[in-house]
Amino acid sequence: MFKQSKNRFETLKAMLFAPKIEQEETQAQLLKLKSLLPIPIVWLFGKAQSGKTSIIKALTHQNDIEIGNGFEACTQFSSKYAFPTPQEAFIHFLDTKGIGEVTYDPSEDIALFEQHAHILMVVVKALDSNLESMLKHLQTITQNKNYPIIVVQTTIHEGYEDIAMEHSQPYPFETFAHVPHILSRPLLHQRELFKHHRIPVHKFVVVDFTKPHDGYIDPNYGLEALWGAIEEVFPYGIRSLMMDNFGDIYASKAHPHIIAHAILSSASELIPLPMASIPIATSIQAKMLHSIASIYNQKLDVKIVTELSTALGGSFVFSLLGRQLVKLIPLYGSAFNALYTGAITYALGRLLCIYFNRTKEGEMLTQSQIRTLFKVEFERGKTFLKPYMQSFKEDAQPKV
């Protein structure tokens, strides 16, 4: 077993620089793992032009999202956006179209989404008082399942009397203290309509997501409040997974891809046989390193991988062996390894980001710095992944 662990970096290098067609068994396991991942689903429900796509952009920091670019049709009336990519998704946004139109029939969406959606996010424009049709459809959707419902009231700047008016600070919509009557009246009226139709809303959130040329100091006004509402009902620690601010624009872009591969490698460790997961996890890590190199517009060569793996060296090999032996402990072993492997994958990804960033600035990392950075990023990875893997452990352990 030691020999198998010791050769892991050689296996990783072979996968990176002399890729072969994956064995059918390994490929089948990867496909199975992807199908079993507990991917959170946010079902956005509202009229056209109510701000659903703007919400997805704000939550994902993907400013280039457009309908038809990243979205795919999943029913006659709806489309799905996978973040960060369809192949690496760890969250899905479902966008229901045509609400309020006579021709909209929610039955198809209900049949497809009701067993899978984790949050129903209802999006309404702040000044829209014509919500009857939408609320009736919402009643139909919620009668068979008690979704956590967040109502997002958008585009409040359309209610400002003065075009030069700025958003109120601090955020006043928890208590409505000091909110102008011309704005508070329609917002509170909408809330009464939901109560009248007996829609069980977990929380109302007021936001205003604008473009830079609109001139508002905060183009993502209310985003913190929206995240707060989501974190109250999501068990996945999803905010930490979706974004982090590293300062380096490339690292921020790479972050969700690193998380996606870390989650998938974590899932591979739920295979109960010691050592059986190593080829799968290594394959996932190899794909991640290629993705990061592509984001940085860098060439991933043997020198870089050898330099990093040599610095990590024997301690990494022995820790790998030790965690595989832990798998022999019933129940605890696989759960421990899932988090451990995900954190290693995260640390490898972040280490490569830091390496590219430093070399771009003309700085070469020493072996000591590489080991220290790896340990720091490993701990960060555990923090990011622990809530998600806890839900994975409870809801989606594969029976292999």
C-alpha cells in the first residue's frame, strides 16, 4: 500500500502530461459520483424582467451571464443555470419564465422541480401591484410541498422621487425605519398580498442590483441581506463555496472551479475500499490543475508539478497512507476521508494559483513556503467544505 501511495504523484504527472483513456470502471464511478452529489437547487419564480438573472449574477459574481449564454432549457417554460459550469456544477438556479401569463401552466415545472428544489425564491419588482396571477400559480406550486420561500423585492430605485437619490444606509428594510412612504407603501402592500394568499414566506428581502453606469454607490444593494436569508435555510455553507475575495482576479475566477473539484474528490472517498479511490481522486485533481492553468493562461509543465510535489514530499505520502487506513474504521473512516481529500484538492488548487501569481510577479516559492502555504490552504479547505460534506454524509452516501 505504501508503494501505491508513494507513486501517487507519478500517477498525477502521468495523467497531466500523458493522459490515457480512463478505465471504464473509473469513468463509471465518476459519473455515479456526479449523479449522487447533493447539488443545492434555487428555484427562481417571478415575472419576466423582475430581476431573476440579476440575482444570479450577484450571487455568483458572474457578470457575463445572459439568457442563452450559460442557461439551458429544462421544461417548456423554464431554464437552468449551472454554477460554475454544467460539468462542475455544485449549485443550480432554475429560472421559471412566463409567470403572470395566461398560457403559463406550472404543472410541468412542479413535476420536475418539486422533489429537488431546496429554496423557492420569488422575485417581484417593488412597484408591481399586479401579482394575482403569479400568486395563484404560487399557491398551486406550494400546496404539495412546504418550500422555504424567500421573496426578493427588486428595483426599488424606480420608486425614488429624486433621480439623484441614493440607497438608504444602513439597510433599513428589516424594520422599515426611515423608509420613505412612497417606497414603503408598495413594499408592505406586496407583503400583505402574500399573507392574503396564505403563501408561507420565510423572509422578505429588498434589493436593488444595478449596472455601474446607473451611478449608485452600491450596485449590489441588499446582497448581504439576501445572503443572510439564504444562509438561514441552506445547510450547505453555500456562500463560502461560491465565492471568496483573493484580490487576484484569476484566483477569484478559479475559486468555484477548485471548490467543484474538491467536492467531487470528497465524494470519491465515500468508496469504502482502501486505496480504491486514489485513481479517481487523482484524475479529478489532474483535471482541476489543467482548468486552473487555463484560467491563468499558463502552461502546466512537468517542472511545475515536480517542484510542487517535491516540496510536499514524504509527509504528504505518509498522510495519504494514513488516511486510507482510516477507511477501515466503519462509518467514521469514509466521512473523515471525504473531508480530508476535498481539503487536499482545494489546497493543491490554491497552491497552483499562488504559484502562478507569484511567478508572474517574478518571485519563486521556496520549498518551505510551499509546504507552509499548503498547510494554510488545507485548513481553509476544511472550513469551506465541512458544512457541505456534512450534508453529503447525511443525504447522499453512495452504496458502492
